Amino acid sequence: MKLFRSLMSVSIILFLFIALQDVDLNNETLAEASTLEEVEHDYGVIQGSDALDVREGPGNDYDVVGQLDNDTRVELEGQTSDGWYKINADDISVDAYVSEEGLEPVDAPEEDEGYVDTDTIVREGPGSSNDQVESIPQGESIDLLGEVEGWYKIQLEDADGSTYISGDHVTFTEPPEAAELTETERTHGVVQGSDALDVREGPGTDYEVVGQLDNDTRVELEGQTSDGWYKINADDISEDAYVSEEGLEPVDAPDEDEGYVDADTSVNVREGPGSSYAQVESIPQGESIDLLGEVEGWYKIQLEDADGSTYISGDHVTFTEPPEAAELTETERTHGVVQGSDALDVREGPGTDYEVVGQLDDDTRVELEGQTSDGWYKINADDISEDAYVSEEGLEPVDAPDEDEGYVDADTSVNVREGPGSSYAQVDAIPRGESVDIVGEIDDWYLIQWADMDDPAYVSASHITSTDIQEEARAETQAETQDQALTEPDHSHGIVQSSHLNVRSGPGTDYDKIAGLDDYTRVELEGETSDGWYKISGEGLSDEAYVSEDFIVPVDVPSYDEGYVDSDLLNVREGPTTDEARVHQLERNEQVAIVGEIGDWYKLQLDDVEGPTYVNADYISEEETLTSPERSYGIVQSSHLNVRSGPGTDYDKIAGLDDYTRVELEGETSDGWYKISGEGLSGEAYVSGDFIVPVDLPEEDIGYVDANVSLNVREGPSTSYDQVSSIPRGERIDLVGEIDGWYKIQMDDVSGPTYVSGSLIEFYETSGNEHIAYTSYDVTFDEALSIQMNGSPQISSASGGFQDASEADVAEYLDPSNNDQFQHLLLTESVGVSANELNNVLSGSLDGMGQAFIDAGDEHSVNEVYLISHALLETGNGTSNLATGIEVGENSNGNAQVVTSGNRSNLSNIRTTYNTFGIGAADHDAETLGAIYAYNEGWFSPEEAIVGGAAFISQRYIHNDYNQNTLYKMRWNPANPGYPQYATDIGWAVKQVPRIESLYQQLDNPDLYFDIPEYQ
């Protein structure tokens, strides 16, 4: 197709015509050059103008031959008496003049770049008397534009007007890069082993000393260099400050700078932060210490008489100043028992001002170490390592008993009294054989803990024994019952009917409890005693395990533990007969837990029904009964949907389905699962209904939009749903399902569900590989003909040119039923053949490119044969230089140029380019323009040229706003007759057909899609 080059040719001719109108071919010669005077400075810098005009003579009457940007430096050749400089500038080959008002004379600097060697002031002119406009920090890089009497004119982007700095503050030696710092492990450091550690302005001994630090001084660490220097933040040093790591010990800052030794006697001082370091000294309890830093729970301390590092464990440091030790006297009793307090405070000293270090529960016994004169006991208690004191008001002094547990050994019971003697009031009595906790002893009386007694409780030691009297009695009873004969029960198993059933070691309540069973637990019945006990076995039970038959329902084991109701409404009864009362009803497909079987009845576990529950087994099935789904098919609405072997996530995954897969729905469970069938699925296959959209099967899987302009896409199958997109008239769409006259469609670029009205979808008439659609338009044939006649249509003349077409001529070509049907071939549909098939019709440099044309057509939705026809036409069947490859490179300005033997050495980035469709190749210089276009697009292989060119054709001519996807629509545009149309030749569409049709005839069973317009 020559269409693209024709359009480009017209555009270029029009441009040249317009450009020539602006050229004054009779421009008179300007005045002779003025006399030049010698300049004071050799160079000038453009000042105050983003684009200073350069003229071919010294005056505004001369033509502008170029422009110079602000801060550009040019060479001065001379100066006129009326204020103009003659200059020598790059890229301007003619005489060049600029006004002195736009130029600042300077001498050339020694270098074009320098560095500020100290913080320096920027001034408006070359001298310290000029106003300051800014300042530049030390080390900053600066561009030097010129020099005037020891001052440099510099380029400063944010400054208006001239900017100068003194040459005394400029160096041409690049300053060293700042040392790279890494984060330190510790936040601070302490000077160690030096009375005066040098602080330098940089990380090395070559840097100047800016201060000194005394031994044991703590400083903040800002970072660390790789070669052993710390950057620090120290008081009284404002510059950058560095010290060698050899003179500094890294630490973290302590919580406080002063603390006190908190140990039994003293704390060891070590050379480093850990108990593995050597001991160098010790510090007594309560001593004040200066804390310099902290390392993993150890404090670095200041110890004047020690050489080297000194550390103590943080476990032995407190920030509370210790009080003076209280004087202790010996106690009358060895122990004390907490009495009358659920939580008795333990303090670190003898008084309520001391810190609480723990608490003791009621009846806790502790060792007494001494007593103060003001009513406090020093104690030794488990889990309290510090000094520990309690008030005597919360403690009852006792001696430690020989045993901590005893049993009442009295005829009937023993009296409990308020104190250790029979004269104290009786507060309770404890029956014979009861167990009591003995917490203390006073003069043959025991202080005890029993039941819920709050007050002190004492019993006479003469009525307490260490022998368990009740255990002896139980042993006698068990010996009598242990050998009872067991009979075989009626049923093999039993169901617990109690919230918690005790399991005992023998058949009676005198036996020990060895386990507990929850409601509805099923156990195996091994035998039954004559007095109502079952011997049982089950998971977690020992050999001898018994339960009372009062809490067991004997059953047999059912065939399955879970079932589904197979009846519309099923009665639940109190017992396994219809004579029993109805207590509940179950609906079809309800899932139930079956715990046992009695005859033809199942015992169920129904948590929301109290008491026993039974149903007739005839109405329970092992599998759920499926209901018929509302629609026969379902569409997957998930990027990946698991298919399982049963209706639930507990079942195995057997397959996976992609988004928009259509499956057949065979049935639906009550809890939202579909049983499905489909390609690749066998046996039992289920998916969750949460990810399935039920649909009916559409009439066809592919349809075309039959709307005036475009078709709304909605979130659901009715106009009440929100619009999420739209599809242009004539566009092809994939139909995956139908719901009540609406089609569910697949749109990959829209997330979520997408539906369109079925009334605006048309289908092809299909015969073999040929598919024909008819699209109706809101214009009559006569109206369209009238509009076309207004556009000056042309027809080929006998002499070889074109002439005005008659109405009859136009009508013949406008009538869709006339001429070759291939003018209605949809250029958006694939031909549907293999790459090998396409290779049979390709030649020249296009030989073997069949797959590239398929990829291009697929990516940009363009018919492959249409692309091939276009390529063969533009490249002379693949033999043109644009098709076989033209070398292109970049010149010094970065512009693309075709490579020749004369310019090859001056070009860079030389690549061979390909332009399969002649895009951008205007007729007056087709190869050059086409090759440069391909270079700029990056078409460096035939494949890239095919895919890239297809994108151009698709966007410009087929998938544009006008959706002209057939040759007929390109020429006549029935949707909007008259505009846009791609030619005035009325035979244009028909003339394109022979090559396309010829290519189709060379293919084996290609797909043919036609869209034929119908006028009203």
C-alpha cells in the first residue's frame, strides 16, 4: 500500500511551499563592515540574556545568524566605536557581531573548573568593593567563565547578574573525598590510656590537631572509617573531629553517671565487660562509683588508682543511695508464717520508705535472720536475692515442723483453735482422716492451713499423724470389690452422657480418679459389674478403667461418623423408637455427627439440643444429596481456583482452573459447593461456589458489538449495575455465558465481572472456515451516496490519471453487495494458519518471517495476510534496501544519519535498520527517511520491524477512534460517511483486494471473517 508514502510526500511539499513564501530572495546587501578597534580583554561572556542575538554585522539592521545562551564564552576579535563586538563563536561560520550590552569582557581562566579552598563570598563584580550576592562552602566545584584582575567570573545558576569570586580562594586541585563512615556498634566512646588524646580535623595523622581529650572523657560517636578512626562529637570542638580508635574504648551511655555498689559484701572490678576478664580490684557494698559507659550489662567505671580498663557487672549497681544498715537482734523462733495477707510486701530495708522487692502469699513460711527494734524482720525467702524485710504485723513467728503434711488422727474430729493452746477459742473442727498442711510449730501445737480458713488456725500435734488413714480404709474396700465378676454388655460401646465423667481405677467411688471423659465421648465396653459399673477401654486409658453406668448410653459403632439428612424434615427423638418424644427436627442435607447405633436408630450429637437425641437410620445417608443448580454452567471468577475431591477445603486438591474457565454444574451442596465436570476432570470434582458465576451456555462463543457507537460494559446482568467500560461498534468479544438476555464476557483489561446486553450483540453466519456478519447503520444508501458526492470522488480515467466520478460510478462501488467480498475482510481477525503456511508466501528478506507476522498480528490484533500484503507491496516482495537492511549511525550532535563510505568514521552507534512497511519513507528520499525512522524506533532486525510496523498500522488505521477495520470501511466509512476516508479514488478498496485474495488462495483452510454493511 503506497498510502503512507503518499501522505508523507504531500506533507513535505506543502511544508516547502510555505517555507519558500517566507524567504526574501531580493534582500539587499547591508552596509560595509565597520572599522574594528583592539579589545582590552580577549574574551567575553554572555550576561543577562537567555538568547543573545548574533548578527552578521555591527547593528540591529543586520540579519540574525544565530543566538548565544547566557554564560557562553566567546573570543573577541575587535570592537566598533558604536558598541559592537566582533566575535568568534562555535557553529557560526559567517561574520558574527553582538552588542556590548549583552557581553562582559574577560580574560580566559587558567582552567574551566576549580574548587573553593575555603568558605568564600560571591560578589557582583571583580573586587571586594562590590556587593555580596551569595557564599560558597569550602570544597565546592565551580565553573570558571573568565578572569578579570585576579577575580574569576563564575557560573552560578540561581544568581541574577554577574558573579565573581577572588582567585585567592580558588584551587585547581580536587579536594579529597570525605571519608566514608559506617555506623558504630556503640553510641559513645571513652578516652583510655592517654592524658591528652589528639583530636584531628580528619581521619588521619596528616590532618591538623584541633583539640585534645583527657583520659576517661566520654564523647559521642558519629561514625567509623574503615582504617581505624572515629568521627566524634565533643564539647568545645566545633569543627569536624576525629580520633584514632586506639585511644578510645566504645561504650553505650549509662542511664546515670553515678551509681552505688549493690552486693552482699563487695563487687569484683574486671579488666573488661564480662566475668571471663581478670579481676583487678574489688569495691565494697554501698560504695559510690562514677559510670563512664555501658557494654552488654557491664559498666565501665572511673577508678583513679587503676591502670587500664575497669568494669563491674550492672547486676551489682543501683542508682539509689543505700541507707545505713539497721541493727538486728536474734529472734525467738527460727521461721515466720505470713498470716492474714494475700500479698505481704517484702522491702529492701526495715521501713515503708524502702523499695518493694517482692511479695509473699498467705501461709508462706520464711526463715528469720534477725529482728529490728522498731518491728521489722529480716528474712531469707525463695526467689528474693536482695536484702529482704517484712513488718512483724504480717508474720507469725514459728519453728519449722518435722513434716509439712499430716492427717487428723482422732476418734471423730480435732478442734481448730485461734492460738497454740487449749485456752484459745475454738474456730472449727476437722474430721478424722482429713489432710492438713503444716506450716509451723509452737510448743506441741501446729499452725495449719486447711480449707478456706483466713485466721490463724492451730491444732494439737498429738492428734496429727503422718499416716493417711482414709487411704488405709479405701485399700480395705477395694480389696473386697476388686475381684467382682464381669458380665458381657448388650452393646460393644458406650457414649458418655455427662459434661465430665470421672474414670476410676476400680468399680466404685472409693477408687482413685485416673482420668475424665467429656460429653459424647465413645468408649469400648469390656464388661459390666453387678453393681452398675462398666470396665472400659479407649485412647489414653490404662488397663483398669471403670465408669458408672448411670452416665453411659450403650450403643454399637455406626458405619460412618458423619451423615446427611435424606428427608425434607426429619424428627429427632429422646430415644430409639417412634414412641419417644420429639425434641427437634432436621432439614434436608443438614450434616449430623453420629456417635452410636441402636437397632435401626442412630444416636446423634446435637450441641444445641439438651438430652439424648436419636433419629431413624433410614433417613441418614453417608453423602450429601445434591440439588440441581439454577443454571447448567459456571464461569471461574478467580486467577486460580482449586478443584477438590469433595465439597470442602478438607478434601484433596486434584486440579486447578484458570480465570474464565467454563465448567458444567452437575449439582450444588447446601453449604455452597458445586459438583462439576469438564475437560481434564474425572471422578468426583468440586469447587467453592464463592468463585463461580452460574450461567447458561451462550448461542456462540464469539460475538460482535452491534451498537450505534459503543456498547456499555456493566458489573452485572442488568442496566442497574454500574458501568465499568465500553466497547466500540464492531469490536469482537468473547462470550463465556448468558444470564437472562445478558452475556458475561471476558475482558482481560478490566478487573471484576463484566456483562453486556445480548440485544446489542451480533453473530457470524458460518460455513466451514468462512464467517459472515452483517452490521446495520443508521443511514440510508441514498443519504450515504449524497454525502459521498459532496466529497469530489475520483475515478481512474482512460488516459491513466483521475477524473470526477459520476453518481452512477460512485453508487456501483458504494453498494456493499457489488465487487469483491474481500473488501469486507475483517483486518482485525487472524487468518488462523501456522507459520510454515505463511512462510510459503514470503520471499526475499521476508523469507521465514511467518512467525514474526503471527506474533505481530496477535500482539496488535491485525490480520497477518493484510500485514504480509502491505509488506510485499512496500518492499518489492522483500527485495528493497529498506527490507534487506540499511546502516544508520549518530553524528556528533546525536542525530541519525545513513552510513556512507565518506561519513562512516565520523558516526557512532552504527546499526543495521529494517523498515518492512516503508513507514516514514516519503517518496522524495524514501530510503534515507525510512531508515532513519527505523533507527529512531529501534528496528534492528526484520522481526522488530514487522512487530513495530504492525503497531503503527494498528494504531493509525485500524484500531483508531473510527474503528475502520475493513478496506470498505476505510474508503466509505458507513458509520459516518464522508469523514474520515482514506482516499478519493472510488475504486481504492477494490484495488487492494487482488493481492490479499491471492495470498489467501495460497493458504490451506484459512479463517475468513467478513463484516458486510447494511444501509437502511
